[in-house]
Amino acid sequence: MTTRTHPARAARRGASLLAVACATVLSATAFAGRAVAEDGAPAQVIEIADGQLDWGVKESFRRYLTGPIAGGSAEVSAGAETTENGYRFTGGSGSYDLATHGVTTAFDGAVHFTGHHGALDLKLADLRVVTEGTEGRILADVTVAGATTEDVAFATLDLTGTSPGRGEDGAMVFADIPATLTADGATAFAYNGSPMYDEGTELDPATLTVTPAAGGEDPGTGNPGDTGGTEGAGGSEGTGGTGGTGGTGGTGGTGGSEEPEALAGPIVDGRLDWGVKESFRSYVTGPVAGGEVALTGGATELADGYRFPDATGALDTEAATLDSAFAGGVRFTGHEGQLDLRFSAFGVEVENGEGALVADVSSKDRDSGEVTEYTDLTVAALDVPADALNPEGDVLALDGVPATLTAEGAEAFGGFYEAGEELDPVSISLALSEDARLPDGEGGVDGGGSDGATGGLGPQGGASGGALAATGAGSQEAALLGAAGALALGGLAAVRYARVRRLA
């Protein structure tokens, strides 16, 4: 079996996902107020009201410390807790900067490692997590044998594969972030003056949980005047300023615009509707291929395709970026098993005015029978309107977005379709808060998370006799293609998504 990935493209998606997600409205009141800079412009900083860091430092070190050789112990204090997999540092507070997509969170608590009758003495306190782009750091005040060094960059964090999950009370959970020991961390990890581990040593992964502040003040779209301009909707401030919406009161308020407020944050639910290609579905279940379609992982069947549920990801309307991932998969089989093509881990991405549909794909070579797995491959380019990423309320809906096969997708299809071939349109509905209601959509037949076949969908889109439509071939030629070239289907796919996702 061959596995192909595109790490460079994958990294692009993770660059801002952690930071962007920290800025969202997870509930109706999740946005905090934006600070006002000295020049009067909004600083666009979102406060983090609570958080915790779960991190075990290094499991093998913990075992060594408490084992018979070191004969030591680890003691937590100042709000830290011992967990099954290490330690929990609580009371997190900090901020997210919309301009830089940087997150800074500080935590209460400390852990003190001692062993070898006191010769090994290491304490980590006042831990902080700082991120920017795909990189992050765990900083701590480090005490070695009684001497304290503040703000030591103890570990680096790799955020390229990090996606937000949901925790209690609207919290965002970023689980199992890879951590690596820094040079300064290696110096601190010393026994009898010698480092126990080298720079670059893999440490325990870290899990970050943060909750944005609720409520907050918004200065509105108008600038308050010196003699009493309004800040926000409603009440007046100072003398002569009358209440109004959008900063209309006061001598300095000139009236606010009705532009929608910029949102940045995680997606809490949603769905993707897509049928791959109508003529391909008809071909697979027709008399030539004699195959079937099976749905997995909660995917359901629609009259014109399939629905993939449980969306996660992040949306930033100010930067006009969207990263979304969906559960479920679809498997096409035919020609007595010679054709075997699976799609899973779908994602829709929009960045720099360009849209992409990505997926993990598994396909079988018709001659050798070898299975090739593609991770994070761009199946289609999406023609997303420039103003499409503007949600109504707490729901973003993109309906019938045109999808075009990419060159990479065409190659993975064994050249059966050419680049630029029109695929079925893509529709997504995304909930941006727990209270959001997705629009009513077509009901589906639950795939049940098993490889249950949907059966023949019947010829659609003018397909005749099960022949693959829109190839320019007659029925006999299409039948020959089905017996020969059609089985060269590779994995439909191409990259942009950062999560390393596994096939359903």
C-alpha cells in the first residue's frame, strides 16, 4: 500500500486555526469587547476568561523520577493538579490578537520534581502558552536547585495538525499538540549539572482548553466626540450626547454603518452536501460496472448525492478564510472489486479568494491491485463568491457552489476526466454557536457508520445503459472504457487541509 501526503500544503491550513478559533462566538455572548488603542482605533483583542493546560512534561521522566533509581517524587502546588497523564495547570487567562492571530495564555500552578536525595531538583511554575501561526511555545519560570530563571522557553509546539474540539461550557479544546524540548529546556532538565535530554527531544503532547470571555463592550462603528459621543447602542455618555445605535450620538459621532461585525472562531456543527459526479454515480451502479455505493461514519444518502455531518473547523470573516472538516465517507466499488474508490475526511477551505474541496482518498490500481492512500488532497476548485463568507445570524450557508476538477484530481482519477471537468456542486451549512439552527435540508438515509450499500441509484443526468456520461463516447465505447480505462481510477484528491486525517 502506498501513502501520499502533501505536508507543505497541510501546514498552511494549521497556520492560524488555533488562533482564529480562540476569537469566536461560541455562544450568543462569547465576544469580548475590543480594546481601544492610543490612536483611537480598535485594537481588536479578545480576552480569554478561563483555561487549562494539560501536560505531563515527559512520561518517561515521570516514571524514572518515581522509580527505584531516582527514588523521587513530583509535587503540585498553587492550583495545579495531578492527572492520569501528567498535570493540569488551571486558571488560564490571556488574550487573542485578531491582527496577528497570536494567543497568549497564562496558567496557575507549579510542579516540583525531586529525586536522588535532592540532587535532582527541578520546578516548573507559572506556565504560559504563546502561539503565532503554526508555531507555539510553552514558557515557564524554571527553578533548578533553588535558582529561578523566569520566562524560559521550555518547549516548542507544532500547531500544523491542530483542530478545535468542543469542551464543557462552550470551551474550545486543542488536544494533543506535539511538543519538543528546546535548548533552554534541555539546560533546565539537568542532573548533576548535565542535561538529561537533548534539544529536540519529543515531550508529552499538550492539550489546551480555553473559554472566551462573555459579554464585553463594543465601541460601535462611530467615534465618540469629546463632548459626549455614544459608545455602542443605547445610552449616552458625557454632555450633549444622545443615545443611539452605531455611535450616532454626540458631536463627534457621525453615524455608524450597517456593515456586519467581523467574526473569527470555530465551527461547532454543520454539514457538507456533495454527490462527487452524477454521471460517475450512475456508471458505478449501472450494468457496466455492476457496483454499489456504501456510506460510512454517519454519512447519509440524498436524492442528488450524499451528506457528510459533524462539521468542525474555523471561520474568520475579516480575513475571509474558512477551514472546515466533516465526518463520514463514501466508497464506490464495481467490476467485481477491481474498482474500489473511497473518500473520507472531507474539508472545505477558502483562502485568498480561492476555494477548495479536499479529502482523504483510497483507490485500487486496476492492474496491480495495489491500494494507494492520499491524505489531504484537493479534489476540486470551488468558485466561491467574494462576499460569501458572511453568516446570517450564527449560520454560514453556501449553496450550490460550482466545483471543478483540479489537475491533481484528474491525475488521481487515472486521466479518466480532464482538469476543468465540472463536478457536482457543493453545499455547506455551518453553525457558529451552540444555539444556531441549521436550515432545513433534505432528509437522508443514515449510513449508520457501517459499510452498508446504498444500492443502485439508477441512471441520472442522461446516462444511458450505465455508461459514464459526458465523456464523449457512445454506449459501446463507454462499455469498453468501463472494462478498461475506467478501472484506472486513482484517488480523487489534492491538498490544502492541515489536519492529518485518517480514512473512515
